[in-house]
Amino acid sequence: MQNLLFCNTEKCMGCRICEFACSATKQKTTNPSFSRIHVVNFEPKGSLSFTCVQCNLPALCVNVCPQKALSQRENGVIVVDENKCNGCGWCIQACPFGAITFNPDNRKAMICDLCDGDPECVKYCPFDALTFSPIDDITYNLRKNVLTVLLKGLADKEI
């Protein structure tokens, strides 16, 4: 079963530590410009960290790359062959989630590879907002949380 990197928006504080952990791991620098995970703030509502969702086969970004620099492994993870990437940006335009960026130094595509199944961003999130779990576990917990809120609302109305 495929795992998914998930951000709980109720826990995410927008601290960007996930971006620093990613850039430190992948580029050996603490510069969020090199991160494969991105934080979006929705003030005053909250924040959300997001990254490549590893679309089901075949991924749009993989199919549009004229250089065949992107490929998708059997586990769904998309990888970039920097030797083939010419920085044309077609993959960035094709991604419906805006999860692909350019490396500011070499202008090659950067896509989250989930740190080979052990994402550093999850380890360093101080608020436990990020999880890397099977999709079924995530959807079960989301349904459970929604039902808990609904039941609490019903109980509050009866008082």
C-alpha cells in the first residue's frame, strides 16, 4: 500500500522547519529555496505544508518532459535525472498541485522523492503536523475526526 505525506492543517503553525530540514538533507544548506516541501500560509486561518503527491501512474509531469528526465518508480515516487533535465519547465506547468520547483543554482527540476520512504520533514516537524502513513490510515483518521466534530456539535446543541 502506498504511503502519503499528509499535513494536518490544525497542527501546522507555518514555522517552515520542514522546508529547512528538506533543504539541509537534499542540498546541504538551510535555504528554503532548495526545499522540495513548501509551506503556504492562509492567514488568519492557518498553514499547510505540501509536496509532490506522487500521482498515480502515469504522472502528468513525467509524460510531458521532452527530455525524458522524469521517471516514476514502481512505488509511485517521481525522480529527476539531472543529467537529462534541461530546465524547460514543462513539468512545473503540468503539475496541478504546484509541487515542482527549480533548483535556484542549476535550474533543474526539484521534486520530492519522499527521502526514499523516510521523509526528513516528518521527523523534524515540532508540532507533529506531518505524517507519512498509508493512504487508508490517513482517510480513516480524517473521517474519524470529522465524525468526532459532528457528534460534539450535536451534543452541544442538546444541552
